[in-house]
Amino acid sequence: MEIGKLMACYCKAREIQSFYSSCLTNDSLSPKERGLLIHLIKNASLSSNLLREYCQIQAKEI
């Protein structure tokens, strides 16, 4: 896959993480909803970190 497409995936993962984070500002969230959002944020962060690391490795190989 092209590095540009991988970087686009990375950017989308960060965008999703940011969106989930902004949802945490809602004061009417139940503890379960808040926990779910935190879990989703962690997963999005893991995804973006994996993509970033892979892109860095690929960039060094070029």
C-alpha cells in the first residue's frame, strides 16, 4: 500500500480519536457511556500509533 494512503488512515484514526474525546465533554453521560468512550479513545489511539510506527519504518526503508 502506498505510504500516502497509510498516512490518510492515520489521519482518520486521529480524527476519530478527537471526535470521541470531544464527546466526553457531554455532562449527561452515564458512567458506562463514559467508560465506553474512553475504551474507544484508547483503541483509536492504538490504531493511530500502529499506523504511525509502520509509516516511520516504511519511510526509513525508502
